Amino acid sequence: YGEKNKMQNKNQVVIYGRHAVCAALNNRQRKIVRVMCLKENAAELKGQLSDNKIVIVERRELEKLLPRDAVHQGMAAIAEMLPGISLEELCEQARVNESACVLLLDQVTDPQNIGAIIRSCAAFNVLALVVQDKNSPQESGALLKAAAGTFELVPVCRVTNLSRAIDKLKKEGFWAVGMDGYATADVSTLPKDGKLAVVMGSEGAGMRRLVEESCDMTVRLPINPQVESLNVSTAAAVVLYEINRK
């Protein structure tokens, strides 16, 4: 089990951690190749998939399959990556909702941060997460572990050009709002009805110029001026909470 390249192909992902594995098993769209688990965890998987897809392994065998110091909680699964949704499919879903929120990430590249952001998206009813394909990591075990099972709940839309995606959403009735620490407007001024496309840039660099110019407005979080910024996943949670609050 230590030969990772023989265990999976480029369209497969190793999922680890109890929440992430169990959520994947409960997702009908997720094709599970097999699940490796410790003997003491086998009973937990009984009835969730066919016995021939469950492989009992020793702890050292399981750990060879995973990143160093990965918290696997006694199980890991090899599965096909989820296909995600297209921008057009996202827009079709938004058309039947009078109010909807989508979150767009501009060059946020850390899998842990994206996983935590997806968890917030699930908590606050975000319709989908939109990322630029070449500047965002692919689905990975670390990302899914950070999402703690919620990756299965939030569709991810990968686009070639983020600015054009924003323009498309605006034509579909979305109000595009960029998060900028130097903005004059406060996040609390955002409308709570209608459709919002919230854009967040990477820590430090923020949004790229063309992406920011595509937004209808920019807003900031009212934080202590002695604190330069929040971690992007923390900021996303605060923004989505504020939008979700009636």
C-alpha cells in the first residue's frame, strides 16, 4: 500500500479522516474504489459499501499511503474525484433562487484554507465555490480533511478566467462584491436579499486588478486597525455569517 502511484491514477484522490471518509461514502455522486481501515474501525464501515471494497490493513500500511503526520482516525478511501459543476450549471441553479450567494476565490492556493472555506460555505448555505482552474489546487486528501466532510455538500466550479466568470454572474443578476481591507464601505452595508457573488483574494496580495475592477463594489471587515488582516478562511467565515444573518 505504500506505492502511491500504483494505488491511484490522476483522477482519483485519497480521502482520510472519519468525517471525510464517511461523507464520501454517503455521497451518491462519489465513486469509491476501496476503503482501507484498521481492524478496530471495520465495524464502523459495515453496510456502507460492499465487503470486497473494504481492506483491513495494519497501521503502518495505512500511514504509508498518507502524507506524513496525517490524522487518519483509522481509515482512508481511494475514490474518483468529483466532477464539480460548470459555470452554466451554477447559473441555472441560481435562476430558480430569488436569493443566492456564491463565493469566488482569486489565487487562494493553500488546501487547508480552501478546505476550511468550503466548511464555512456549507455552514452558511453558499450555492457554490468558484475558483480559477490554474491558480487553485485540485481536490486532495488534505483539502478534504480540512473540509471535514463538507466537500461533498458544496459544488466547486472551476473556471478559466475569473473576471469573465464574474461578468457572467452579473448578467445573471448577481451583485459582485470584492473583499478589500482598504475599502471604505463596511461589510454590514451589504444587502441581505437578492444574489451576491463575494470575491476574496489571497492574503497579502488580495484580488488582482482586473478581478477587482469586475466587482460592483468592495467592502471591508471592521477589524482592529492594529491587525493587518485575518486568515482568508477566517475572513470568509465572518463575511458569510454576516450575509447569512437576516
